Amino acid sequence: MVAELQPLVDKVWRHCEDKGARGRTVTLKVKFADFELISRSRTLPGAIAGDRELQSVSVELLKALFPMPKAVRLLGVSISGFERPKEAEQISLAL
């Protein structure tokens, strides 16, 4: 089941790269065959540095749920807690 996370992690990280977005919280959602939904998240001290870190945190969250109590229908990975981009400092001109 851990291998199934890789395409999800790749897609989420690619989206972050495209948007230039960096977040601190990784959330894993698991929907079981009976449609029960659980989520687990971890907030890091700083923004997620790369896809390997995102994968590592996602795998840790998933492994903490083993053994699974019932069949899994869907998995989801997301990032939140986005940092604001640093605003450009305005330079004052003496006129």
C-alpha cells in the first residue's frame, strides 16, 4: 500500500512546484470500503523542502495506521499551512 502513495506524492509536489507554493502540514486521508473516512496529519517546523520529505512524512502517517482494520477504498495526500511569499521590499526614491 505504501507504493500506492508515490503517484499521489508526485502529483501534489508537481502542483506545489508549478505554483511556487510551500506548506508545512501533510495530511493523509484514508477512505475505507464502507466509506468511513479518517485523516492523519503532521505539521513540520518549516516548509516541506522537497518531494522526498513529502513522501517520507506521508509514508510515516500511513505506516502508523497498520494493520488496517478493513479494506481501503481510496488514499489521498495533501499539503496545507502554506507560507506567504516574502513580499518585495519597497525602495523609496529621493525625488
